[in-house]
Amino acid sequence: NAAGTNLSNGDSISATLAAGSANARALSSSTSLSTSSIAGNTLTVRTGTLVTAENTGVNDASASAPTGVKGDANVLIGSFTLTAGSGEGVTITQITMKDDADGSTTGSSLADVFQNLRLESGGPADMNGNYAAGTAIGQTKGSLTDTAATTYNFNPSPAMKIAASAQIVVNVYADVLNSATSTQLNTINNDTTGIIYPSVVTATGNSTTAVASDTDGTAAGLQKVYLAANGSLTVENVAGSAQAKANIAYEGQTDVELYKFKITAFTEDIDITRFLISDTIASETLGATSANGKPTSTLKNFKLFDGTTQIGTALSSLSLATALPTLGGYLDFNIGTDNAYTISAGQEKTITLKGTVNSFSGISSGSTHTFSLNTDPLGSEGTAKAVTARGVGSSVDVSGPTTGVAGNAITIRRAYPLVERLALTTSTLSGGSTSQIAAAKFKVTAVGGQVRLKKMTFDVSLTDTTTSTALSLNNFKLYRNGSLMGSTEYSIFDGTGTAQADELSHSGTAALTTLALGGGLGTHTGNALNSTSTRVVVMLGTQRSGIADGATTFGSGEELIGAGTSNTYELKIDVANAHVGASTDSDSISVQLLGDETETAVLTGDLGPTATNTYRQGIVGLSTTNYNFLWSDYSANIGDHTSVFKEGGTGKDWTHGYQVPASSTQDAYIPLDAWRLSKS
């Protein structure tokens, strides 16, 4: 510069052409000219010196977010950046790391806790495409020196070339000794300024070859390291919405989802060598059939899955305990240490148990199976946990769970009905009288095998705005696959009894009107103007004469649907006095096929007559208890299945509408959504 000294980083340089006087002449005319003053661009002086700094993209570790555990390999114990100056790029030939593990305890060193110290690029690659993320920098230092403040030199080969203003990340890794004591771990954990740092990074400028090293150690104190004695494993249920549903599975159905649970590894990788999954079986208490199959042979060919990947080998059957548990048995997926199922630290896995329903000769129809992970799955027969697990690095036992978790009760049947709502041809209720308008339409499919229907119950609601011309429903008829069913194949009652005056079909004389409903059939008393309702009972295969006093058929009869086939049913009615009255009269009819969704458990048993009450007579139920929907999977022993109920219950294999699906995916159940007929 003008003073004769070297320029410094940040100095400016600018050249100016001074103004002249008669210092130029035109080429053609030889006229004398004077030049003006012109200033050139300002240049800023920059150095090519390398700068090291802590990598702010890596956080300090803590007890809640440890760096690793005893025995862990490749633990990240520091991370820093190398940034070239804007003046020129640099070539790095050596990185010197300094042991700074004595920050909390004098005399401590990295050698107390670590081995196999190494550097690795965190990217991006250098100017020559070398040292992309994951590439080793220099040679690993296997055995460390047990002296405080020891330095370790790492020489990249080839040299690392960084362009001007460019940056590369360097990560520091080491293996944690299994022999480290709690005191030594605490020394590391209590050091708040980091345990290692780059004290010197040797470099030269790419253009000038001048020294560009960072030698001041300003990066001393990288990230805080925290080492736990061992990792941990949590074992818990998946969310309720993701759990295997409490559905019906049928004879021969394969790969049925039975149970799902979630396992998460914390701090270190976890090896799982055994899963013990308990099966609590309810059978006799629910009336399940057992003449052929047994509850413990109902399910077979059990498999565990992580997504679509099977874990271990399939188990052909349950293991039966001789002492505890007393109800059911357990599944022992003992996969061993050589084939251990490994979960990486921080990873969460959902495990699914699947199984196959046995053939009819091997099942207990109506039994339920609830799978679980218990704290003491073997009871008096062993001390193993449901999930046997060990830390990969620490080798510490982290088996669990500490609190038992269970799935939903899966019901096994020989078959089941799928009841699906279908749209009506029209939902318009025309004024005056209409003959045989469809008020309900649905399809019943026999899934897995034949099913037999005994009874269906409908909630029928009327709205009549002018009671002096009462809306009236009668002549109820049931159609199957578009054809009227025979008079011996069904009967329909108004919910108050089984006499001729209570029958809505065939030769019965009953009719539904708002006046009649308000006067005793419905839920209201008196003849007040309102929307009111009653229950309509459809008996399948049963005639009024068969359940009358003195009848010899005792209410026998049922509707058979063959395996894999479907029947479409329509309930049709005659309507009188619709919208009759004032010009604004607007009547409506609502019909809903009911289920037994208020029940909380399955039940299998004999048919039996129900008692009359002031609101409705269910006519037939299980034993003497009324249910809305009665069906059978025909699973009783040969000769035991009957449909008789009037003079003492029989049948053995009848059940109610709990869990009867309304969709093929079994995510909706009866009752079906109501059908509505209205003016518009």
C-alpha cells in the first residue's frame, strides 16, 4: 500500500485515472484534448485461511437424548465444519484432534471409555469429488492413549480440496468400551464443553500455496456427549383404531389378523430373541359349541409379521400350559440369538399376529380368542417375559412389558351372515294409497359356509301431520331376489303378540297407524300428534299357526342361505292416507333393520320364547332373552340343530346380531342405516 506495508484482510484497493490537461490529440483533426478523471472498481482483499467451527446442526446430548450406551459402536462424539476463506480454496493435509475428556475430572482421557476413534465426512464432496458423506478421513485410531490432552493426527489421502467459501462437515466417531465403569461414564456425561475438538487443521491455499491452516483451536468444546448404561424397549398396544378388530372369523379362513402390538427401541439397537403371546379363550361361558372341535384347536398356523416380512417360523398350534394360564394357552416364537429380530435405536415397529381358522371338525364355534403380552406369560412354568430382549451394545436385559397389554376378542364361527343395505328403487311416498311399495331392501350373504336366519326386527317410525285421516300401513310382504316369498316361509308381526290381530302379513288383520301407535303399540300414550314408532318382527320359516297355542310344530322353520350365496330381500307394504289432509300435509315412513349392538359379548345357545310386555313381544330369543336378529352357523353336533322354540328351547348353535357385519371389510355392523319414504 501507499505506506509500504502489506494489505490486510478486508482492505480495499481502487485505481483512479487522474484528469489531464491538453494531454491528448484527435487523430484526424489533430485537435488538442484533455482526459477526464475515471475511478476503477473497488476490490476487497480477502485471505484464504481455513476456519473450523462446531456443527450447529448436531445438538448436545442429554439423559433424555443420549449419545449411545456402553458397548455401542460408531457413536457420534463430535461434529464440526471446515470452511475455506472467500479469497481462495484450500488443500487440507492433516486434521489434529485433541482429547478434552478431562473437563470435569482431572486426568481423565478418552481411553477410559472409548476405542476406535475415527473421522468421517458428513459431506458434501470436495472439489475433486472425494470425501462424499460417509467417507473415512485418515486412519482409525484403534487403541487410544490414556493421557489427558493427547492429540491424534488424521491425514486425508488424497488431500482434501475445498473451493473458496465452500464448506465440508467432519464427524467424529468412536466405539464405547463395555468395560467402562459408571464413574468413567459420569466423567464423560458431566463434561459440558465436549470431550474432543480439532486443535489444528493443516492447510495451504489452492492458488497461492500460502499457509491457510487453522491453528488456534477455537473449535474447542464440541457437542456435549451423554452415555447411558443401556438402552430400553417399550412394548405397547397399537392405537385402538389400528388394532385387529373384534370381528368374526370363519372356518378355514387364512391369515386372519389376530393381534397387533408396537415395540420401540431407545438409545441402542435391541435384539429380540423370543415372543410369548398368550391366548385367553372364552368358550363354555359363551355357550360355544364343542362337540366336534375344541377351543384350543380352533386356530392354527400362527405367524408373526413386521409389515409383510415374516418373523421366525410359523407355529402349527397353541402350547398348552399345565398350570397357568388356565384359560387357553400361549404361542412361543423362540427365534434364538442367531436369528434375533433387531430393532434399531429410535425405531418403532408394529408387529402383527396372524392365524388360520381350523376346519369345522376342529373349531369351537362361538369361542372368542383374546391375544395379549403378559408380564408373566408362563406363570408357574417359567419366568420369561412376553418379549425377551437385550441391548446389542450393552448386552443388558431389557425384556418386557412391565404392564400387560391385550387386543380385542376375535370370535370364531363356522360361517356368518354379511348384511348389506341396498338403496330403494324410490324414496318418494306418493299421496293417497300405494300398493306394495318397498320400505326396506338389503342383501344377506353367507360367508364361509351356510347360515340360517330365524328372526329380523325392524324399527318402523311414522310421521302423520293430520291424524283425522290417519296414515296407515298394512299387508306387509317379504320378497326374495325379486319374487314374493311363500306364505309358509315367513310371517310378520306388529310387536304386540302373535294373534291374527297382531299379524301384518298374510291373513293377519293388524295395521300400523299413528293413532294405533299412540294408543299402545308405540312408545307414546294417548293420541297426541307426533312421530312415533314400534318394532316389527319378521319370523323366517315360521307361520302364525305354528306358534299358536296347541300348535304341534312349536315355531319351527328357518331361512337357509347356502355357502357363498346371497339373497336380496325387500320388505314391501301397502300405504293408505299418505299426505291426506291439509295442503301442507307431509307424512313420512322410516324403517330400520336392527342389530344387537348394545351387547358386549358373543352368545351361542338354544332358541326360546320371550315374554310379552307392554311395548313389544320379541316372540323368540336365546333362552328367554329377546334379541333383534337371530341366526345360526349350523355348527351344532349332528342332530342337535333345530329351529323349534315354542315349547322349550333347542338348537344349540343360535346367536344374536352382535358383530354381524354390514360391510365386506367388517368395519361396519348392523343396525343398517334407515330407509325413509317421504313426500320429496
